Amino acid sequence: MSRKKIAIDPGHGGEDRANRGPTGYVEADGVLDIALRLKPLLLDAFDVYLTRESDVTVALNDRPAKANNWGADLLVSIHTNAASPEAQGVEIWHSKNGEWGTVFQAEAKRVALIVQEELVRATGLKDRGVKTRLVDRRDSPIYGLDYYAVIRRAKCPALIIEAGFHTNPVEEAKLKTADFRQKVAEAIAAGLKKAYQVKGDDESNLTPIKGEAQATREQARAWLQQKAPDWVFLVDLYWDIAPAYGLRPEVALCQACKETGLFRFGGLVQPWQNNFCGLAATGQASDGNTPLYGADPNRVRFEKNVHGAIFIDRPTGVEAHLQHLFAYATDEPLPAGKVLLSPRFKLVKRGSAPFVEYLGAAENPAGVGWAYPGVDYGQSIVRDYLTLLLRTSPPLSPPVAPPPDPSRGETIRELESRVSLLQQELTQVKDELAKYRQAVGAIQEIVKEF
Ligand SMILES: [Zn+2]
């Protein structure tokens, strides 16, 4: 199946910067930012084109024309809404009767409904529904056609997404945060992927987290020895504990390498915490009251002014890491008899990342993941660590003497005697050669005298 071509149109921009909120939000800038965040989220699944990538003027009719020239399968124009300060919520306008007739109506509505559902869920804003608007002036040459030019002139299903009201002070405050704009972008991406039932990359190229070890302990030790020799002991912990969770130990070890910078701990979490995967390290130090969400308080704790969780010993830290990875890899309950050690297990969208590549939200078809936004997070674990570990040869075992072969003794003695004969012959040849050289030397002397 060929990839769908999605054109994204960030509304306004350039000379058209008048739409703004009461405290300075500019629609042209806000929607451009959302579009620029959206693009990389779509690239694994779609071909993507933006009608503008900076603050430049694009004429209204040029927007659908650009999408048409590019051959878009869907045009998504991104806006924020304006009305009275009380008006609130998200809505999507979609094709009904464009210049090419009603052919795009059903598809546009189908996609709009799916994207709207994701948007409402992600933003928590009021659901104003999906809508159409037609020109109702009978004296207009375009009477009865889609009111919005971007939709009317598109040669494909088209949507105008209104991601909240910048004229509403509460929604303007949200629109001014990068966090919210990221949420909007992720929701649109998740909706579009759901609508076209694309999983992003072909799953056969992805790296499963569950499964048996594909690297031996010897291999892992040999690799880690080159990278972080003080931490080679972790290999046995990961290889001992992972099988009970059905996880690949090398995947978890490589994630720990990524999270700790090969155990140099350049970030906020420190080695004494036994927190090898940065669990609950949010960038804000704990106030000492960070909730454990059911994790065993005898083995896990938070301390005031310390970033991330603290585990009582190394095996506990490794097991908590594996549990957290388990939460992403599967929606199964913890294996029987296991005590909860990850203080963030219950916050995970269970089973949302069965593949390493999906651990970064940016590459996860559901837009969630271990790392936010996590661009290249999972790919980096595979490319920069796992591939290299799997390519490492274990150290060679000491050479083993071959068993004695009785029939070979005779052969060796024969060969030895032949070699000694040849050596004798060689000595004779050398002697003769020396004599000839002497003779030649004498002749040359005589020739010189003449
Ligand atoms: Zn607008």
C-alpha cells in the first residue's frame, strides 16, 4: 500500500497576523508551531507537505492550489478560533460540496470524526463536533459550495481544525504553552494514523521488547567491558531477572545505557540511587512526598531534593526497570508473586510500546511512550547500543588441544625427513652458488685489467 500524502496548511502568517488573543497569542505563530510539531510525528507513516514552514504570506487560494499541485490525498488546515470570550472548545470543518462536487464528503467526515475524538481526549477541551459550512447567498456564484476556500478548492478531502479559541482567556493561556501545542500535534497525528490504519513502520522491521535473550551474557559482558567496565556486573542482574518477565535482557540493558549515558550519569539521577533507567526523573527534584503508586515502600523511596526514584539495592533497581518496560511491552498483569517495584507502573498506558522504536512518543503510533517527546529515543537505543551489542563477539574460549591422531605420527616423521633432505640440498646449492660468484668476480678483475 502506498503512503498517503498529507498536506498541512498552517493558517495565516506573514502579512496576515491580526488574529490574536487578549494577552498576546498570535494565531499565525501558534498554528505554525503546531504544524511544525505535527510534521515529524507523521513522517514515519505519511508523505507530508507544509504550505508554509515559516512566517510568510501565502494567499488563501494558493493554499489548496499548493496541496493540489503536490497531489495531496488529504488537506489539513490548522487554525485557532475566535468569537466571544465565553466561546470554547475544539471543532473540525470538513468537505461537503467543493468545486469538484460532493465526492470528498464521506471520507472527509470519517477522518474528521476520528481526529476530533483524539483532539477532545488529548486537550480536555469542549467537543464542538465536526461540521460543514456552505455558501448560503443565492446571488453568489459559489452558492451551495463549501464556504471555506481551502476546503472548496481542494482536490481531496479537506479539514479545517480549530484547536481551541484564542479569544477565550483560559484557552489562550493553554495555546501559549508549548506543552499544549505538542498535545494538539500528537492528537492530530494519532487521529490521522488511526484514520488510515497505519502503524508507522512495517512491524517486521521493528525490535520487539518481549522475547528470549538474543545476546549471551558473555557477549553482553564483552561489549559493556569496552564501554563501561565498572558496570559489567549489571549483565548478570538483567539476564537473571528478565526471563521471569518474558523480556529481552539486552533490550533493557541497552535502554539503561541510553538513560545513564553509558553509566556516566551525566543527568539528574546519580549512581547511588540504583535507578538505571531514570524512573520518575521528571526534571523536578522530589519534595519528599512523591507518591509510590503501590510500589513497595521498603525497597523504593523518594527523597527531598533528589531527582527520580531511589532503590534499596541494585537488583531492586534492575527489577523496577524491567517492570516498567514490561508495562509498556504488554498489558498482561505482573507475573504471579512479583512485588511492584516501579513507582510509575500504574501511570503507563499498558501495552502501548511492544517495540523498542515505540518507546519514544514521537515514533509511537498512539503518540504515547516512555520518553516525551522522544524523537529518535527508541531508534537510538537500537542503533547506538543494541545493534553494537548484538554484533560483539564473545571472547574466544581458550584453545583446546586436538585429540592425538595415531595415524598422523608416521606422516609427520616422513615429512620431517624430507624437509631435512631438502635443507641439505639447499646448503649444497648455496655452496656452489658461492663458488660461481667467486669465479665471476675473478673474471671481472681480469676484464678490468685489459
Ligand atoms: Zn484562522
